[in-house]
Amino acid sequence: MAHPKLKERQIEIFRIVMATNSLTAAARHLGVSQPNLSIAIKRLEDQLGVALFARIGGKLVPTQEAQLIFEEVERVHQQSEMLSDAIYSIARGNASTFRFGATPSIGMRLIPKALKRLQEQGIAGTYYCDSLPQRDIRDYLLFGRGTCVATIAKLDDPVIETTAIAEAGLVCVVPAGHRLADRVSVSPVDIADEPLISFGSMTTHGLFIDETYRRWGVTRNTAVYVHFVEAALSFVAERIGVTVLDAFSAIDCATTGLVAIPVENGVSISAYLHTCRLRPRPAAVDRLVTALRDAALTADSFSSGIIKPCIDP
């Protein structure tokens, strides 16, 4: 049996009561009398078949069910506001919205630098940058949640179009003052005795790092496992150990007291921008490709050659 649909006014009343935590304040905000507001809440409770509020010590206290409902209401409310902003941006004509995604390796350093360039060029009036795990990239593009995704993960999918941005080597990141900090380059042999902060073998980073260690005939012994590059860099900053990751992630790491040292004979990692072939490709996507390439190839954190152009696949 279908439940009767809740009215927008019912949801608004519930949201305001939850936000103010007071029937008096909520009634004043909504422009209704407190008795009428109490009746509206009672009707909502009857319709839902659950108590939403209790009086404890003279105070209005939401039940656990009310808290869970409020979380959903707030989530939808925020999405509604985002939709409203997007519609107004389109209607203004001079302010479009550009929404895209990025995985952490690209999102940490390259995306902010590229976005700064887009902003200076006035490419869009509003930007949304969504942080994504690699497993969500395809659905994000296929269902049109965003126009493109920047990542180091290459997708083998007929509906995904891939544009290569740049290619980077691996670097070993150590704290400033570390015994290896002045080295021009290092190998897995050089850091074999260091506590290694690293990634699982089945992750994108883990696969690249394991291949580099295999080239040197060294077994990778990880002291601290992490999932995101931000965590790895934070732990290095606390002198817990050293880490090996792509040079994209280590751009500007010197500003946080870290040193990135090229890894000899390491695997190269490419940065890509993925789009969906089934959807129109906005001009802003090509501008983002250019901005990302400019940001990557003009990074002054490393000696020449660690980050270099790569040819579109």
C-alpha cells in the first residue's frame, strides 16, 4: 500500500522545528501560531506513525527517528539549493556552471592550480569540484553528475573517452633534514631500512610502486598503510616514515617542510581526463585539459624531466 505523499509545507515545518529546537521560535519563523504548529507536527507524526519529539525537562527533544529524517531532509535541501544556483547561473547567461571530478592524487595539487587558471579566464561563473574514489568514476560520467574526471587511473571502457594530460615519475617524500633529503635521486634499496608509509598492493599507487620495487629486486615492506596520498604526506610530515608516490601528488610539498626525491628507474604514471562519449563535451573541458597541462609542466617543485608531456592515447 502506497504511503500518502508528504507536502512541502510539512517538510518545511519539520525542518524549522528541528533547526530552532523550539516550537515558539519555529512558529515565529513560520508566521503561524504555536497551537497551529503543534497540530501540524501531531498530524505529521500520525501520518508517519512515529513520534518525532518528546518533552523532557520542559525542553523539546527530537527522537532518534526525527534525527535520521532531519539528516535526509538537510541533504535534499542542500541539493535543492545547488540546483537553484545552477538554474539561476544558466538563466543569467553570463555565468555558467562547470562541474567535474578528481581523484585525490590530481585533486590535491594540479586541480587547484588549473582551477585558478580557469577562474582568471572567466571560463565559468560557478565551479563544483567533486572528490571521487576511482570506483565511482564511470557512474559519475555515465549518469551526468559531472562533465569530466581528472585521475591517474586509466579506464578501459568503450563509453569513456580519455585524454592524456602529463606523465610523472615516482618520488620518495621525506621530511626536510632527513638523511636522504639532499640526494639527487634514490632507489628502493636506499630506503629499504626506512619505515615506509604506503598503499595496498591492489590500489593504483600500490601496483606502480610494486612494479618499481620489482625492477630493483627489492621486497616492499610497508610499516603504515594508507588509502589517500594526503594521509601519506601528513604522516611523513610527522616524521613517522617516508613515502613513495607520483610526482603530481608531491607538487609544492616543500611548502609543508617535505622534500621530494626522484626514484631511479621507477614506473611512470600518467594523469588523464576522462569524459563520457554519450554526452556533449563542453568547451570548458578542453580548457581544463590545457590548464592541467600548463600547471603540470610549469611546476617548479622538481628538476626538469620528472613531469613531462604525454601523447593522447
